[in-house]
Amino acid sequence: MPLAVEFGKYFKTTGFDISESRIQELQVGNDSTLEVRPDELQEAKKLTYTKDTKDIQNCNIFIVTVPTPIDEHKKPDLTPLIKASISVGKVLKKDDIIIYESTVFPGATEEICVPILEKNSDLKFNKDFFCG
């Protein structure tokens, strides 16, 4: 959220979330996670929020920031990362850039996310789209 808010102060930015209630709270200037203050949300005049992937299909840079909780065996639960990769893959276009900001183990982007992006987009990593 802090990154989207900073970008939204200067650039047209779309915040995507699968939770309608999260979108609604942000649209009225509240962040229940307390990552950003209400005044910071108001300063981000170029930031909009959506849960509809149609609203992000014209984006060309995607910054994926999802939680990576750990399970009872201290293994990362990659479900949010996988779901986000599927969503982005469905709207991915040639020359798009995807940046993963989530805390994951080394190699997770290339081993887990990239194959999902390729499968859902029919594009090839480092040829049609770029990722890091």
C-alpha cells in the first residue's frame, strides 16, 4: 500500500485487490492495515482502486505486493502469490514488466511465478515480458 500511495502522488496508478471491502475502505480514505495514514491516501490523487482485472489490462508495469504467510511447519504459503500471478498473467501483454515485492525464497519468482505468467498469457519470459 505505501508504494501505491507514493506512485499515486505523481503517476496514474491502479491498486488491485481481490477484496471488495478492502477496495471500499480505501476509496473512502481508510486503511485498516494502518500501513498508510488517511492524509497520505488523500495526497495520492492519481491512485484508483479496483477488484476487476479489466481495469488493469492496460497497465504495462505490475508491482505484486502480496503477503507470504507461513504455515504451522514454517513453510511459506504461496497461495496469494500464485493467485496474483494468475490474475496478472491473464492481462499480460508483450513488453509488460512484473515486479514481485513479496517476501519469498530465492528462485521463487523464476520457479513458481514465471511459469504461471507464461501459462496464463501465452507469452515467453525475457522475450515477450520481463519479470524480477
